[in-house]
Amino acid sequence: MDKTKFMSDTEQKSASVQESVDLRSRRTRHHIDHALTKLLLRRSYDAIRVSDITKKAEIGRGTFYAHFDNKDELLRKQLTDVLSRFISVSTDQLCLLDATMLFTHLRDVPQMYQSLMSGASGPGVLRMAQEILEQRLHAILEAREELPPSLHAHFVSASLFTVLAWWTENGMQQSPSEMQSIFAELSISAFTKNRA
């Protein structure tokens, strides 16, 4: 049903203006996201300033700050998007996470991972990524087990990022699907009781 049939001319114009503003806002956010991504392919996160992002996105600083408080907030948004897109969570499997797509993404752009994890901000970026994944897992784990959900979420998240770090530090010799199998085996063995 077309809602505009029941709107006055003023309401229709207002709705049209709002859609235009929303589209412009989404476009600007896309340019900002794209700018940070491009910069991360060339230099470390520590070396990137808001002014670098605004220059690359071809926007003013005021426009950047209308959308984000700082570059860390922008990074948090990007990490949230990447982790939700490239990691699937399943309560039906023994291993809660399928990160094959994340392993593939890292194999395709290893310089971005290096840019994020190098320098003084590396541990903070890693912690931010773990927290994002922990929050996603916590709600699922809360309803299904006797283990403290926050501990289980922390363990699984930290384990995944440890496996990712090991893989990148050792030259990414295994395929993404092999790494997912290794991660799954480690995760399952950690939570399976020894019945010897």
C-alpha cells in the first residue's frame, strides 16, 4: 500500500526531504568507511588521523564529526560490520562460530590486518574486536548453558582471535576452510569432557 496517498502535500514533501537527507547521510558514511579502508591498506591505524580520513573522503572535519565522535568509533562500526558479515554464529553446532569467511577476508587483505594490529593501538583494536564478538555471543549463550555466558563468550572470542593471529604470523599456509576446521576442533575439545 502506498502511504503517500494518505499524506498531505506538506507531509509528502517532508518525507521526501527526509529520504534525501537519509540517502545523503548514508552516502557520506559510505565515503568515510571507504576512506578508512583505503588508508588501512597503506599505513598503520596509529598513523591515520581524522584529517587523513576527511581528506580521502573529500569531506570537511565537521561532516566527519557529525557522523562519528572519533576514528575509534568509526573503527568500531567497521569491525562490527565485518564481524557480523564474515562470522556466522550457530547454536546447532558444537563449534559456535563459523569464521571461514573471516579467514578468507584476512587472506585477501592481510595488509589491513597488519595495519590494525601493529603499533601501540594493536592491543586496543584486538580488544575492541573481541568485545564486539563477545556481545554477539553473550545473548545466545545466556539462554543455553550452565557455564557463565560472559566467560564462555570471552573464551570463544579470544580463541578465535588467537587462531587468527597464529595463522597470519605463520604465513597463512593453511586454507581458510582448514583454519576453520582447526578452530572448530580446538573449540570443541576445550568444551568436551574427557571420557577416557
